[in-house]
Amino acid sequence: MSEDLTPRAEFDEIISVIENARYRALKVANAELIGMYWEIGAYVSKKVASSGWGKNVVNEFSAFLRKRYPSAKGFSPQNVWRMKQFYETYQGNEKLSPLVREISWTNNLLILAGCKSDEAREFYLTLCARNNYSKRELDRQINSMLFERTMLSDAKNKELFKRNEGLTALRDAYVFEFLDIYEPYKERDLRKSIVANLRDFILEFGKDFTFVGEEYRVQVGNTDFFIDLLFYNRALSCLVAVELKVDKFRPEHMGQLDFYLEALDRDVRKPNENPSVGLILCTGMDDTVVEYALSRTLSPTMVADYTLHLPDKKLLQDKLREITDLAMEGGEDK
């Protein structure tokens, strides 16, 4: 009589135990690997400084390691130099040096190559560790200048965030270079393309967001209304309504979204959830018009513009530097 190998439902209970143990083991192994690269980087750094090691000696050192450990990868001359740079970048930095052990060597190299300040490195190290980014995901975030865009948004909307803490999960600029649409396009085209590329949209929007639905129906009286996109933010425990516009922001957009948020809070929001948050995505905005519109609304609402192209790196860096300088001058005047 053959043994019945059909899995029993109760066996599933142990799967999470096994998966969690495997995940912890991989994290420990990764931390040990990064620790080893750190020690090799420290060794080479000191030899370069004290014994004048140059390219030829490092090549010999690399060949020695590869001969001694033929099955091991990562001991090429280029990688040995990266270990030295890695060590010299983070040595003495008690805040960042523990974070580098929480992400992969590949992602560490992306951050090392793409970031020029400790603030940017901390931003991506923390983001990568928290969201378990793949190489592709992290590379996209760095190329889309997520750090600069987030810092600009936080600085510009500081007072708005103070009034509505739920809005801190949002930014005032988004990049949708992954959408396969071309001008001229309609709101329906934009919505459909976002849903078709939802994984990349969530990466740009934030991994704490989960998709609820498109053209989400809310009924008020005997009339049906449809919210373009509805999300749920796990960290904030609230619904997030997104209205899509294919033109510049206009004040009447705000009234429409306020109405949707009221309907969500009255009829959809659960008792344990926080008030719903709204985001208007448009192709451009006049900051003064937005300020006037937001000053009167009682709803937690954010207005953001979007682009279908990667941002100009120098322009964003110059803007961030300008805002940082102004903030420092303001602090000195007090």
C-alpha cells in the first residue's frame, strides 16, 4: 500500500517557523560576509598607508586569496579596492557602520557609488534594510533621486506635516518613468498604466502601501462616485485616496477629494483605523495656489506633481542645497 503524500493543512503551521529560521540564518551569514570584507578593507587600507601598497601588490594579494580559496567569490582586485573604500567610508561612523551589515554587499556597493554624503548613505541604508530591497529596486531609487526628492518635500512641507502627521508618508513629487504611456494621454490611460505597473508604482509610492482598488466605488445618497486609486498604508493604519489629473492643479480638485475622504471616513473606514488621507497627483502646480487651497481644507490632503522622466540630478541637488542653506541661515538668525 503506497504512502499518501498529500500535504495536510495542519503541516502549514510549521512553514513560517522554517522560513523565519532560514531568513535569520541568511542574515547572520550576510553580516559575517560584510564583516569579513570590512576587516580585509581595514587591512588593505593600513598597508596602503604604512607600506605603500599599490596596484601591483593588491593584484598579488588578490591572486593569493583566490588561490587559497578557489571556490570563494569576491576576491578580485577590483573588489579588494572596493573593500578598502568601503572601510574608509564608514570607519569611525558609529551610526552607519552597523547598518552596512544589514544589507547585501551588492547593495552596499550601489550606495557607495551613488551617494556622496553620510545623510544620503544613511537614508538608503535604512530604506534598504527596512524594505529588503533587491539590487534592481535600490538602483531605481538611487537613479530617481529619492533621497533628494524626499528631503526637498520634507523641507518644503514641514508646516503641513506638523498639522497632519498622516501626510508624512507622502511626497510632493513622484517619478513614473516606468509607465508605458506617451503624450497626449487621458486620466484613464494614466490609471490603467499605473495598475498594469503596480509593483513599480508601489516601489515609488512606498512599500508600506497596499493596493485596495481602482475606480473604487463610494455611494453617497443614491449616487455612485469613483475614486481613481485607493490604497491602504499599514504604518499609518489609514486609507489613502489618490486622484489623478493630467493637467496642472486647480483649486476645484481639492473639493472633489475632500468629498471622497468624507465618504471614506463615514462609510468605509473601520473603527480602529485613522482618518483617511488624500493625494492629488497632477502634472504641475503653482505653489501659491496650492498653499491657498490647503490653508482652508480640514482634510489631511497632499498635492504632488509627477513626471514620466527621471529628474535632472544637478537641478535637484542645487535645489536641496539652496533649501538647506536657507534653513541654516534661518537658524542662525534666531
